[in-house]
Amino acid sequence: MNHSERLFSKAQRYIPGGVNSPVRAFRGVEGTPLFIRSGKGAYITDVDGKHYVDYVGSWGPLIVGHAHPYVIKAVKKVITSGVSFGAPTEIEVKLAERICHLMPSIELIRFVNSGTEAVMSAIRLARGYTCRQKIIKFSACYHGHTDSMLVAAGSGGLTFGIPNSAGVPESVALHTLVAEYNCLDSVKALFEKVGDDVAAVIVEPVAGNMNCVLPKAGFLSGLRKLCDTYGSVLIFDEVITGFRVALGGAQTYYDVKPDITILGKIIGGGFPVGAFGGTKDIMECIAPLGPVYQAGTLSGNPVAMTAGLATLDLVSEAGFYPRLEARLQILINGLGELAKQYGLPFFATQVVGMFGLYFTENDTVETEADVKTVDVALFKRFFHAMLKEGIYLAPSAFESGFISSVHGEKEINQTLQAAERVFRSLASMR
């Protein structure tokens, strides 16, 4: 038994399932999760001392890699002055100003402590602003674990949602309607039924929680037009895509302006963080200016704000995103060529520094139905074989992968060489 196995056994005595977030438990791929000791650059090291090229990056925020010297220096400087005050600090004003400058759709922003908290607050704000109750979300898109977002599609997919978690009252789920991602007609059908009571449409502009599914041409702009027609608020959940796919987020990349944007991950530089921001008229409905209440003892934490601001300094450098995209493109193209060489069903998606790997016969992945065609058993074998080769991928066939600016030629070549051995082995077993 190695050290990770011993720690996991002990953790299960004190922590439900041995983990503090379900996907970490490796239930999607089976086996024992790695316990991580440290990270540096493009690599993580587990408690047994084995190094891995990391394509999880703490699930997205570490776009400049682990323990970047510039970020660490900034954090060390601020942390000696205190870690929390429960009062305003200059650094949160600086980060707010930077984000508002980089994302023109955001005129005012409120910081919170997680993406889930930001979603909960944004939905309450949209309801308070519109004086309406219903929310449209998309099946297989994830927006944290608030009650109204833990809702799956009802029969036929064009109906009111039903809870897909114990503890969520049916009365809450009745206010959430579920449409199909990348299917504008499913959204139109819901608006035609109850459009006058739809407070908001909330969407991941790139669906990052059924792996990585890109929006079809016209889908996001179509949502914008529908919300304008019915007087509903358009919410972009950019917890993953914010500053991951472009300096101004997915809304800049796809040139569609939401009313409210939800942020997280990168704006905290790896520390717990969340935020929601939008137009002045909407955001001024939030207390203390307006009647929609929201508060948080640790919101705007100076350490998280400092790490986020330092990270934004780095991603704002000229050529950052084109370099990130080019490096990932080499990896994605290489994996596709290897899969074709060994006759394995494979399809990959990419948007700048975010990617999805699918073991499927499909030549496109645009919907939840497409995602469900993946060979999960084949992915499991691929995942564990790559792990043995020193490549750490998301432990699920339905989670996005991420690359950082410090994944260079060495790491890409190491990954492709490992994949060549793994694909050859997988092909021999078919």
C-alpha cells in the first residue's frame, strides 16, 4: 500500500467518501485518488514522490502554472500584513477595476468566495431585478450545487425540471426549466410557454462540465436575442472560461454580451474565490444600494485578490493567449494523429487553453447526446495508463482539461510519447 492509499483509507474515516469534492474520489475512473504534496510549473508531485505533467491545473485556475514566482511573491508580501479583515481593502478595489476594464459587460462587480455562491447570488439578483421567478438552465451544464441548479430535465427535455439530488425540494425545482445545450429551439419552446415569467437564462458559454463542448454558431447570440425579446436577464457562467479562453472571457471570444457574468478560478489565482458582475442598473439592486440581499464575511479576501491580480498581470502580456492556443493545438493534433494511426475512436475539442478528449466514433460533439456516445470503459483504461506514464488528466470522461503557459515543448512531447505507448497498448487489446 502506497502513501496515497494509506491517506485515502484514513480520510474515509473522517471525510465523507474521503474527499471534499466528489470528482476527486476517482469514482468515474475507479482506483485510489492521488494525494498531492506539491506543484511547480507544469508538474505536480504526489505524496509518494512521483511527478506528473498536470492537465487539471486545480480544475482551471492555474493558467500560469503551479507556484508561479510572480504570484507567490505577491502573495507572500500581502500575507505578512494579515490574511483577513472583514473590511474593505485597496487590493479588492484594484482587482474590481481591472476586471471591469477587461470585461466591458461588467460595470459593477461583487466578490464572493466560490462559484457556487456567485451563481446563487446572481440568480437571486436576476429575480429581484425582473420581479420574475423562473430560470432557464441547460441539461449537463454545471453551475455549482445550489438547490435551483441541481435540476435535471423532465420528460422530453422541454418541461419543468425535477431534482437530481436528494435534499432539493420539488417546489424549488419547479422554478427551474431545462433546455438542451446548443439547441436554440428548445429554449424558444420554453419561452413560448412561460416567457413572461423567465427571470434569466444561465449558460456556460463553453460547456465545461460534460467535458468541453463548444457553442454552435448562432447559439449564444440567439440566447441574447431571446432574452432581449422577453425582457429576461442573460447570465454567462464564466467560472471556467473567464480569462481562460480570452482576456475578456468567452463573451469577448464569441462577441456576445451578457447582462450578468459569473467569475471564479483564475481571478483568485488558485485561492477560493467567486464574483458576479454586470450592468450598473442590475448591480445597483444589490444591498446596500438595493433590496436584493447578499453578504459574505470573507468576501474580497486580500490574499485571493492579490493572487488574482498577479495572475491577470501575467495573462495580460502581449501574445499570451495565442501562445497558449498554439501549444495546446500541437497536443490535440498529435493525439488525434496517434488515435487514427492505431484505429481508436477519438475526437477532441479545443478553445484556446481548454480542451476535451472523447473516445467516440462521432466526428463532432455538440450536444449532451453526443457526449453520451463516449466509450467510458476505454477512457478509464486510457486514464490509468497515462497516469502510470506520469500524465495527470481529469479523472472523468466528462470533465474538461486545461493547459498552462508553462506547458512547453518538453511537456507536450512527453505527453505525446506517453500517449503513443498507451494508444498502441489499447489498440492491441481491441
